[in-house]
Amino acid sequence: MGADGGTIPKRCELIRKKKKQERLDPNFNNAAKYRTCQLSHQPLKKPIVACKLGRLYNKTAILEAKLDKSLSAHEISKHIKALNDVKELKLTENKAYKGDGPDKGDAYKDFNDTPYICPITALGLNGIHPFLVNWTCGCVFSEKAMQELKSTTCYGCGGELKVENLITLYPNEELLKVYEKRIVDERAQKLKAKKEKLEKFDEANGSLTVPSTSNGPESKPHKEMTAESKERKDFGWTKLTGERSEIPEKAKEALKRKFEHKSIQDDPTVSKAVKSLFTTSDDAKKQPAQHWVTHNPLYY
């Protein structure tokens, strides 16, 4: 039985089928990663930085999030605590790149074309080929260049090149877990080193004492005081320093006068002209009281 006009419909035209899920080209998806800031989702523009997990960001986006204290609020950047956790990249520009113009649909547009390339192999930074970052200097080059040349110097600037300082951009899941564990270990080592440094500092300088006056009670240290702290405490002045240093005689005399004479008017070494500048001087006390109209007649 035919339809109007004598046509015979097919089965696919009469029965509706479930639409297949659209699949994006993996190369297109990877190329978008290498062109977009992972924090602000804006196109990457110099200066570009990379984190220790191999992700790319705009440096301005990191600075703004740092000022807003919102780095820890994002899952993609919560591992970034300071600017030392990112590295500004030295990228080689692709001179043949024409730029991202409007997609009019009347011409072929190669989405794998990239503004940055490897300085050795000229491979594009588009996600098809793995790229590495030298964390020492920030140079970016392809893994293929490292496999072919096998040099002991950096392929971008000729500086130092160590395998442990290389970070792969957008690594796979296994390598990503290795990088995450490395970050945790580095932070634990820093805290341990800081704690040991503080313990050595306390052992070398003794306990921290509270400054005392000539009339007040003496402070009670928690530990045995060093010879330097005892010498300073004799005239009521204590200070905690990293290295032991001798106090000049002139400084000792000045500090003794400071604690012996509570008022500048009692110091015999100060001239009358200097004493007259303060309201505690005899000339200032003998001046007449202010007028009811003028709060301070400024007689002196």
C-alpha cells in the first residue's frame, strides 16, 4: 500500500529510532585544553603559567584568584597555595599561525593549528603529541625532541635539564597520581624542615624572656638563659636574635639612661631647648591657661 503520489515509505521513515550520542573528535577536545585557561575558561594569553599537575592557566587569572582568596574554592586550583606553585612558560611561537578568526563556514578551518610549537621538532602544542615543561627554567618542548636528541641541556635555553624536574602537560591518570603524591611529599618535607629550624633556633638562643623595667619584677625564663641574654637583662633590655653579637658601649650607655630616667626632663644630657618642646617642661607648666574662645593660644 503506497502513500499519496504512489510512493512507498521505508521502515526507517516510519519508525523513529533513538538518536545516537554525538561524539566529539578527541583531537578537537585536546586542542581546546591547550588553548583555554583551566581556571577562567578564557583563551590562553601570555603570560601563561603551568602548575605542578601539568595544567595551563593565564597568569592574570591566578593573580586575581590569589587576591580574592578563591584558589582553594576551585577543584582545579586548590593545590596552588602560592605563586611558587606555578611556573611561567617560555613558549616558541608558530610563525605560520594565522590566528583564531571568525568561523564563517565557507572555508576549511584547521582546529589542530596552534600558536605555539616545539623549538626542536616544530610539532604543534595541540594535544596530539605529549609536551614537557622544564620546571627549572620554564621552557616547553615535545617529548619526541627529548627522545631523539637525548641531551643533558635544556632544549629551549640550553640551561640545566634534570629528569626529575620535567612535568608532562595534561598527563594521564597514572602520572597525575604520581604528581599529586609528589606535591604532598614536598609540603611534608617543608613543614619538617621548618620545624627543625625552629627547634635549633630555640636551642641556640634559649627561651624568650619578657622585657623588664628597673622597678618591675624580673621575668622568669622557661629555660636557662644564655650569657648574652643575662648581660642584656642587667640593664632591663632583652632581645632574641639568630646570631650572637656584642653590644657597643655607647648603645649600652644610651639604654641605661633610657631606663634610669623615666622622663626626658630628668635626663641631664638633654639641653633645655629640647626639653622646652615638651609640655612636661617647667616653662610649659607656668604658661597661662587657654582662653575660652581659643582652645590652644600657643603662647610658647
